[in-house]
Amino acid sequence: FLQKPVPEEVIERIVETACFAPSAHNDQPWRFVWLMDVKKRMDFVSRLSEKFRNDLLRDGRSEDEAEAILHKSQERILKAPVAILVCLDKTCGDVYPDEVRQQAEYLMGVQGVAMAGFQLLLAAHAEGLGGMWMCAPLFAQDEARDALGLPSTWHPQGLILLGYPENTPTTPARRALGEVLIRA
């Protein structure tokens, strides 16, 4: 991203547009945390990095390899002009007495949050911004909540980084239509 600030009103418009995403029962289970405070963002990155480092080492990565991966991730988050944490609010949704339907309700909430995140990215694109979705907070939900003082019912799902693009990246290869579409 270019190191150019994004006006607050643009971010507010983008988030407002994201809130028009569909959700099961119209529960609107998404919650957004705009990481504006530099110290909070650094604490957020530090806590996620500690968990990520431990996971990488447990996965068999060398210390040097883990540090290289962490450095790249930290740089992305800290240098992005805008970072928005996307969370699922578990107080939304119906409550069922059986595990099968309760799990389906949880998944419907996750789907709604993902659609809101996607809508946010589309709205950002319409405003001339570039964006990316990072899943790191999903693997460190407690750390993300603690760093930002969020309610225990907010489950971090992803981190969206936004800014004015420095260049247009090449589109990654996609699976052939025949691999993903079945006519039934």
C-alpha cells in the first residue's frame, strides 16, 4: 500500500456498506474493530505474533523460518494504512437444545460475517482502495480479544487490511471451471 491516509468518512462508508450483507435470520452478527490507535495495533500484533510463533515452532518450522514468516506478517499489519478486525458476535443467533442445530447456527453466523467482510472488500475496491483478508486472528482469538479489550462473545474471524494500492498485483491462478462446477 501507499503510505497515504484513507479519510475516515471513506472507512465509515465502507463499513456501513458491509453491514448490508445478508445474514441468517437477519441477525447481522458482524462486529468491526478499526485498529486506529498505533499502540493498540502494536500490542495486537505482538500478542498474535507470540501465538503464531509458538504454532510455527510446534509445526516443525525452524526458529529462522518462523521469524521470517512472522516478520512478513507483522510488516503487513503494521504498515497498512487501515486495519479492521472482523468478528462474529456469538450473542446473535438462535439457541437450540441440540448440538447439530447449534453448530449449524454458529456456521450461519460465520457465513454472515464472511459475507460482510467480502462486501467490505468490494466497497473498498469501489472507493479505489486495495485490500486483503488475513485469517491470523482466527488462530489467536483470545489474544486478539485481550489485546483490544473485546467482549468474550466476540470471536475474531479475520483482519482486513486496506489502503491505496502501490501497484496492481497479478491475479493468482484459479481452478478451471470444470473443477468447481458440477451440473446436477
